[in-house]
Amino acid sequence: PAGVDGRPPGVHYVQVYRRCCGRAECPTCYEVWASKEAKRAEHRIRAYKPVRYRSPVHVAVSVPSRLYGLEFVKLRVKARQIARKAGLVGGCSIFHPFRFDVESKASYWSPHFHILGYGWVVGTDRLYEDTGWVVRNKGVRRSVKATLSYLLSHAGVHKGRHTVTWWGALSYNKLSVAPLEPERHFCPMCGLELRPFLLAEGLDPPDQVGTYYLDDGRFVSWDL
């Protein structure tokens, strides 16, 4: 292609990524997993078009200590029931088994569920008096994806169970959503979609992720 922004003609645009396993339990790749899960979850949340509620809200539902020993699936069902009583009609749930104490800089057992969904939260004081469950309405989020990414970055992960679960009006048997389109990347010089390529023998990729152009067997930073 012709030169762009003063770069010589005939160069090739390259995007370099870090190889990632994409597993939630991986101490190196869990943030990539969290970001991808958050993007898929946001897609489903935004696909729901309620008449009464304009924006999704973030609600934390904390388990009373008397139920700390309850089997997880039953605990999750009860948390959803409490969320319904508080005024939510559905959403996604993310379980957090611990909280972090700033002063002691240590985590302690305090199971709770974070919910991103739709509804109008009311009567939380009366609900606490009647059930012992604490429901906190954290309000409308500026960025749903950023909130989900943060919550997933330190969520409880268990093999064989989904970290993000859906219920109510957004459950799989209530809401059908088209699959999220895969992210596509295009060359800023020729406009064609990027595709993987094999490096020639003796040509090593750059040490840092980022964007480059390949000129005469050399990787040159695109930002220069």
C-alpha cells in the first residue's frame, strides 16, 4: 500500500498481542477473561428493552451470617428472591465470597452477590428488618462493562459453575439475544481486515504488545 503519515510505501501494518489462555483461574490471564465476560454480559443487559426502566442498576445483596453455611445453589436462589422483593425484575448475578478490610489489608469471609439488572429498588430497611439480608442500591453505572470487569476481577470462581448467572426477565428462557459479533480489526492504510500471519524464519516479534509496521524485516512502532 501507499505510504501513510510519512511512512514509506510497501510497509505492512501489524498488531501484536500477548498469547492468552483466557481462563478465569489463571493468575496471569484472568483479567482478559474478565474483560471478555463483561463485554458479553453487557451485550445481554443492553439487549433487554424494558418499558419502565431506562438504565440498568448495580445492587449488592449481602447474606446474613445465620445463612453462611447454606449450600451455594440454595443461597443463590434466596439472593434472587430477596432481589425480587427489593424491586429488581432480573439481571446477572456475580458471587463474591470475601470482602477486603482496608485497615488490616486482609480479606475476610462475607458472602454477597452483585447484581447488574433492571428494576426500582425500594423498602430495603424493612427488608433487612424482616429477613436480615442487606440490599444496597449502588445506582446507575456510568459504564456497565467497566463495572462488570471490576466485579469479575475478584469474583468467586468454581470449576463446573458459571461465574455470571442470569435470572428473572433476563434469564435464558425469558430473553433471546443475538450472539455478540466478534471484534474485527482493520488496517488503517488499506482498510482490509487483519488476519494472522506466520513470521519468516529469523524474524522475532517485538517484546511489547502494540501496533507496529513491518518495514524491510524490521518492526517499527506505529506511534513513532
